[in-house]
Amino acid sequence: MGTNSKILEMQMGLESLDIPAEDFLAYYDTDDIATILAAIDDLGTYVEKAGPFDGVLGFSQGAVLAAMLLIRNRHAPPFKFAVFVCAGTPFSEDLLRQGRLEYVNFERDGILINIPSAHIIGSKDPSVDHAYELARVCESHSQSVYDHGAGHEIPRSPRGVTEEMVRVIEDVIAKATVG
């Protein structure tokens, strides 16, 4: 084989990239029950002191925390509507307090969030199934789900995608204010 084939062989192959977790900010460590409970307590304290708020918008872990706060306060929600963008599945606070690191799920828990909600989901997001599970535990009659077709991000283009995300958010706000 010639030089070109050797170069091609050297270029092709799998490579692993290990990125240290401490280089990223997070509200909680997904494997540490104490940090998850502390984060939801901190959010609850903030909302209580700084509120009232009409709605909440959360992205990724922020969406998980917003959902957990709504579940904790499901009989007296602190918000009239919620917008979840590339959300994960919320942890079950009851199970966390028992020392079990488990998510809520529709089959076991049923509907847990009863306010209008928008779910902006990316079909290429590696955690897209978690976003759909959150949608399942929200009241379906007052929710809007939109797949922006990208990954774990808030896409900035194309223009039609942005306009549709705005429409979905405006729709959920209207549902919250009308009834």
C-alpha cells in the first residue's frame, strides 16, 4: 500500500474524549441525591422569596428542577404555566428522600403537573426520551409539544423553527391566561 492508504488508515478510527465534569456548571450532580434535594430546596426558597411569577422556562437541568418544583407543589402550583426546553425526566422527590435515585414515570405516578405546559424537544437530543417522559406526566389537554429537529440546544435558525417555538410558547401562555 502507498502512503495515501496509510494516512487514510491512521485518520480513520474511533477516538474517545473524556471531558472532566468540573469544567461544567450544573445545578446538581445527577448521581448525588443530596445535591438534587438541595437544588430543589434552593429553587423553592428563591421562588417563594422573589415571586410571584406567572410562568417558568427551564432548559435541560433547569427544566428538571422547574418540573420537580411543580410536582412538589402540585396542589398549589407556584406558576401558571411552564416551558420546558430539552428537558430531562424529573427525579421522584419521594423516592429521593427514601435514598432511591429514580425518575418519575407515567405508569407509576400518573399526571403530576396540571398547569399548561410547552415542551420544546430536539429529536436529535441524546436524552429525547426523557423529554417525552416529562410530557407524559403533564396534563395532555393543556400542553403543546414541538420538535425543533435539532439536538440538545435552543436552535437559532432556520427562521421557521424559531417562529414555531414562539408560537408554542405563546399558545401555552394563552392557555394559562384564558382558563
